[in-house]
Amino acid sequence: MSVMQQSSKAQDRALGVWFQNIQQGMVKLPRFQRLEAWDRGRITSFLNTIINNLPVGVTLALEVAGPEKFESRYIATSDPAKSGTVTQHLLDGQQRLTAFWRAMHNNYEWETFFIYLPQFDRSENENKSGDVEVRCIPRWVNKHQLRMPRWADDSAQCLRRGLLPVNLLRPGDISTEIDGWLNEATKPLEPVDSESDALAKYKAYTATRDKIKAEITTLRERVAYFNLPYLSLPADTTKDVALQVFINMNTNSKPLSLYDIIVAEVESVAEKSLHALEASLIDKCPTARRYGQLSDLILSTSALLQDKLPNTRGMVEMDKKRLLENWPKLERGLERMAAFLAAQGVFDDARLPTNAVLPVIAAAYDLIPDHGDFLAKAEKLLRRYLWSAFFTDRYENTAPSRAFADFKALKALLEKPSFVDGDLSTVPVLNRTDFPLADVDSLMAAGWPKAAGIEARAVLAVTTYLGAIDFADGKAASYESIQKREYHHVFPDALLEEAGIQSYLALNCALITWKTNRMIGRKDPLNYLEERVQWADASAVSDRLKSHLISFELLSKGHYADLNGEALKKKLSDDFSEFLRDRAQLVVSAMEALVNGNSPTVDALWTLHVASKSQAAMVAA
């Protein structure tokens, strides 16, 4: 029986050792990490945790053996003069160790940190307390360019308030610094020889010095031996795995994304701002943002342009200089991708069946000319690809790797303009043996398209491709108009629910504008529609329904006001099933045209549908 390998476990490391490693340049930060983010409150809280010897969470380090995997920098203000060999990259714990390092040097510009020792507080300050604690004194510069408050730089005045600068707890041999501070701090307490009781006072003075020094020694030991454990990733961990672990463990209020990390890498390697380029891209192609996070589109498309997988590993492995060199291709590809999708009736990410197609289409446009005969042939291939992705289960799982395989096959065809239909099966998603198209039965089971189901959204996409004319205002679907539309139950939800029939199906959904009246009742479909939309004459409504592939005739048959119980269930079930099947057949007809790269029209689909039903009726007779 094999023994399961144990996952990483935390290793102990004292703050004194962390300090020494930072001092010697052995610990560095990947440049993608944000700079200091903790405010004085969080720094104070962490220092209090240390002096009270309370537990803290683990940090995360990537072992370094040989060349560093990431561009790196030293912890703020450490900058070792003689840098040692880098042995670790700190992936998580930057804020804690930066706060510790800087506090141990008390080198913050606008804060000075002290340890409050109540037994030495001889002031009349109202902030007296009985607890040893870290206190932060805010600093500022007055009009005379003096750093305020002035007493915070006066050792004697600090001690009078019971305050010791926290830098006296710094690990290492700083005995000279401690003695120098003690001499200055206790100078007002030292008696002069001429005093009558000078000897007794001197003994009291010495005892006080010894108590202060003993307290400093105790606190120094507590700091030096305080355990800040860490998890260690081995040196052979790949970059993408290390980054994913980092992202998963990052618990800031605004965690870093993969895009943030790559932005930092680009800026480090190429000294160019990816954010500035992104802003320029938005100006040139604002519609690309309608299809999802632009940062994700930038990375996934850039990966494909370098023949890398459009996932974390591919994005991390990308050549960052090539990413910038390819930027004009990226801009052109995303702009043309957005125009292509809009022409196919897919207007935004809320109605997009799968976002796996986006980088494939955008990167493919690098091989497609702006004009000429090949443009039409190439875009027909893209239509085949798009609608096949929507109406097969190709992208239900492992979408990035499958998108990569499809892209490579599409790229091979586009690089050979003489390709013929017989070559299409080399593109996996176009291979009907491996990835058959949806059929009437599967479409009848597809769920509500407001959710993220590919097939359900594909049904809706067919209707928006055909115009999805609004029942209320007669306007065809567009990006602007669908923002105001809602997902409408053709057969009312309340009616179907009463009969125990599932209503949240893609084929029972139409994207239309409702009136503000929200009184949903147990009504017949047409009566319900009439109350919910701005009703036109029956002929106009029938035409508008056709653009959604909905039969006015079948809805007209649905009369249930006088029915209940089994009678209601039987008639409603039969009518609803007939309605779903009829609409599914129309969607399948549209699908078959679209996956062949053609451009079906509403009239052509209905003419074919009516003829098919007539033929079926004749056969049945």
C-alpha cells in the first residue's frame, strides 16, 4: 500500500534569523509584489503581537537555487551593501517583515515607535496604563522645518514618559547603542557628587539603570526568539505554480491578480507601463471591454499570439518583451473580435455562452486581412468555430487547453488560404464525430440562460443573432437595448409552478422589455404578455415573436383559466412540451446554418419550418 506524500508543513524561524537573512541579502521580494501597504495601526498591532509573544500566521517562501525565477528587490530600506547569495523569495509575509525591519531601525518618516514601560513613567500624562505595549508617536514638520514633537528625539524626555525607542530591540550586537541611549536617558537622574546623600542616590540611580537594561534585555530576547514560521516551496517549483500559490494565499483587502503580477514583470523587464497601454487600448477599442475583464483578454490573447496556452502557465511563460512587440496585433485583434461578435448578435459577457472563444478569435485575426476575398472565407471559418463552440460540449471542461488546440488548428488553416471544407475536421471543435451538435432533446433540457450554461446561452444567442425584436418597442437587439431588457418566461412561471412543471428553461425564455407592472399571476401566455408589454396588434406581435423563434399560433392555443388539478397539468404539460419542441426545432435549423458558416434569416427559417411541419403532417396522415 502506497503512503500518501505529506503536503508542505510550516517550518520554524526566529525573527532574529529572519533579520539576519534580510540584512545579508538572502531574502528578497519578487518585484511583482506591491510596495508597503500597512498603516501605523497595523504596524503597531503586529509589534504588540511580538512583544506579547502571541502566535501569527505563516509566511510563504520560494526557495532559490541558482538563477532567480522572478525579478526581485530587497525589503524596503534594507539594501545590503554587500549582498549575499539569494536563497529565498518571500511570496507572502512582506508587510510583516517590512514592518519589523523598519521598526527595528525606527526609520519611518512620519512615525516613531516606542515600547511603553509603565513602571518608568514619571509623567502626568493621561495615557498612563498598567500594560507594556508598543506605542506609535505620529511625527510632522513645523514651519521652522523642525521634526515634531521635539521630545520624541530626546532620550530623557522619552524615558520620563516611560517610552523606550523600539529600535533598541533590534537583533544583533548593539550594546554600544543601548548604553549610549541609557546614558542620555538617565542623565537627569544621575546625582552630583556635592549632594549630601549622593551615594544613596547613586545606588538608586544605578538600580534604575539596571532595571531598564534588564527590561531591554528581556524584550530583546523575546523579539529575537519570536517564531515567525514559514511554508517553503522547493526551488524546482514552476513559476506558474508559485504564482498560483501566492495568489491563493494573498489575503490583502485587494489581493494581487495575475495581471498585477505580469504588469510588474513587464515594467521591470521592458520599463514600459502596461497600465498605460491598456488605457490607450480602451480609448481605441472601448467595445472590447463589453466581453469581460480587459486584463484577462489582454493576457490570454497575448499568450496565444506567442503560441502559449491561454491559462496561468502560458501567461507566466510569455516573453514580456514580445508581449509589447505584439501590442499592435493585440489591439487590432481585440477590436475586430468585438466587431465580429456584435455582428453575430453576441453583445456582451452577460450573454456570452463561453469566454474561451474570445482570445482564439482575437488572435486568429492576426492572420486575416482587412479586405479581399480571403477575408470572407476566413470569417466564415470563424463563424463555424464560434457557433460550434456554443452548440457542442467542447468547452464545458478544460477550456484553455481545448481553446489552444482549436487555435493551433485554425491557425494552420488560415496560414493556408487554399483550405477546403474537407480540411475543417482538423479543428477539434468542428469534428462532428468527437463533438456532435446539440439536438432537439438536449435543447429542451437546457436551463435558464441568465446562468452561465453554454447551451442555454447559445439558445438566447440565436435569438439575438436573428434580431430578437422587442415586444414592446419593436426595436432589434443591440448592446444598448439589451441592457434594459429582462429574462421573460414565455409560459408564466406561476402557471407552470402550479402544475409542478419546470419553468426555468432556455426555450421558455425571451429577452424583452417589461412594463413596470410586476403583478405576476396564473395567466395564459398571451394574456400575460399583453399585460406585461406595450401590446401592438396581433400581426405585429406575431412577427416580433418570430424573431425569437416563438410561435404565436401555439401561444394562442394556451387557455388555462378554467382548469385546475390533473386537467390543468395534462393540458399545460402537453401544450408546453409542444411549444418547447417546436421552438427547439427552429433553433436547431438556425444552429445548423450557423455552424456551417452561413447567415440564416428569420423568414427563411420559418418558411423551412412550416414546410417541414406540413410534410410531417402529410406523412402522419
